[in-house]
Amino acid sequence: MKNFQKLGNKKRLGRCSDRIDKFNTYYFVISFASAVTFVFPGTSEAYLDPGTGSLVFQMIIAAVMGGLYTIKTYWRNIMKIFKKDKKE
């Protein structure tokens, strides 16, 4: 903040500060509205057809397989963390 005042850019800092304040206000309003929506949900009249179960099962299998592939890909880097150097 001192650097801006030394350079004479006090007006620029004020504009930036106003934008940050507006962003924080919008962020708070959106977060609060989302929290109220999740805490006090209304009634839901949804129909779950038989395909929904298979879709959820497919998503779980895909997440597990993706995790296993990631571990396989970075296995050497993971093992370097746990192995001690032979020089020490």
C-alpha cells in the first residue's frame, strides 16, 4: 500500500479496493443463498428409473479405475517418497 502512495497511484488502489469489496459481497450473498438452499430443502418429487442405479454403479467403477490408473502412472514418484536414499 505504501508503494502505491509513493507512486501517486492512490486512485488506482481505491478502484481495486472497491472491486474487491463488491466481489466479496457477491460471494457472500451467493454462498449464503446456497447454504440456505441446502440446509432447508423443499420437498422433491423425483422419479428414479431403473437405469439410475446402473449409472451410479458405472460412476463408482469409473472413479475407482481412474484412481488406480493414476496410482499406476505415478507409482515411481510415490515410492521415492517412502524409500530412503542408499547414500545416507
